[in-house]
Amino acid sequence: MSSDHLSVTDTDEQKVEVLSNFFASVYTDISDDVLPVLEPRSLSYKMEEIKINTELVEKLLYDLKPSKSAGPDRPDRTIHVH
């Protein structure tokens, strides 16, 4: 769809044809058989080791504020405290 091919569509069928042609021109069919080759990257920092223990999890759960919204994963503070 380029600027030199501007036209007005009158019917739903014409609109479907224009949109179909446009999306067909930009859609890339990705094969599951062939994975892309990624170039190696150098990182400017090293991620620290993550340490998780029972005491840390208990403290974080206990410190949840019941007046705050739960968020997308919906941890309910009242379930964990009682």
C-alpha cells in the first residue's frame, strides 16, 4: 500500500481486499523448522546470583499491604497471613 495507490473504497468487500493485500504484503511466515541465528553479544555487566530462601519469602509475603490492589497475579495477603 503506497501513497501513489490511494483510492476510496465504497464497499465492505473493497475494504477487505485492500486490508488483505496490505497485511499479506507485511506478514512474514515464520517456519518452526528454521531458527534465526543470533549474533553473539557482550554484556557490560554480570547479573548477580539470585538467592531465595524461606525467610525472605515469608517476610515479603508478611509485608504485603492488604489495602493495596493485588496486581495481575492476584496474590491475596489474607490467604498467606492467616
